Amino acid sequence: MSDITIHIDETLDTATILALQNELTQLEGIRNVKSQEKRPHLMVINYDSKLTSSEDILLNFTSQGLHAELIGF
């Protein structure tokens, strides 16, 4: 299992963040997605690196038109 932190450049409302988290948890290999109310621009994602990669996870953000970067992996 691996963890990454994604920094989202856009300011997203709570409903959009929750929808994004829900979408991510449906992807193969994603085990858990967390963000904090005080830091909604950061999302910590726990995933199985045998089933997906940090690049694939980041692509999920950028393919939706979001500007995001990997902080740690």
C-alpha cells in the first residue's frame, strides 16, 4: 500500500470534493481518500501500487480539467 498527497489548485466546494472522493474510491486499487475541511485543496489517497499508479490517480484529476500536482509518493 502507498500514500500520495494531491494538491488541487482550484478552490472546490464541499459537494465537489465529496463527489471527487467518491469517484476516486470507485477506481481499482484505491483504498481510501481523505481530505480535511480546513485544507480542502489537499487530498491524501491510499492505494495499492500493484493495481494503479500515482500517475494514473493524478490523471483522474487533470482529465476533469483540474490543475493538480503530486506532493508525496
